[in-house]
Amino acid sequence: MPAKRRGKVKRLLKDGRAEVAKLEPYAIQLLYESAEYTQPISLGVDAGSKAMGISAAAKKEELYAAEAELRTDIVDLLSAGRAFRR
């Protein structure tokens, strides 16, 4: 889960109780056992014809959002290849 306070993350890294897992998006991994506190997260996917959107949200805030543009030139490329073969 996202840390609310940046100082806590810096302290965990400095004390050696966490390590950097990924830089983009920035994520740390705890090196000690933590409590089993979990938070419900809902995942939303919008699969459109030209773009696809993904969002993960907790009760009060959005944790992750992304949008990907899908390829729309496949039909034209297949038609051009068919025309070249004729």
C-alpha cells in the first residue's frame, strides 16, 4: 500500500528495513514481517476500441491509473499485404 508519509519511507530505507523494488512507479519492499493489515482495492478496466484504461482505487483515493492506445492500423496493413500478393 502507498505510504502516506515520505519521511517514513526514507527512514525505512536508511535503517535497512526496506529496499527499493522498482523506480517507475517508485516502490519499496519491506525486509521484515509486517502485520496482516490489508485494504480492499477495486480494479477497473475500460476496454474501448481505440484506447484501454486501467485504474486501481482504494476507498478514498486512486492508487494507479493508466491509459494505453491500441493499434488501429492492422486492417490497413493486412489489406496492403493482400494487395501486394495479387
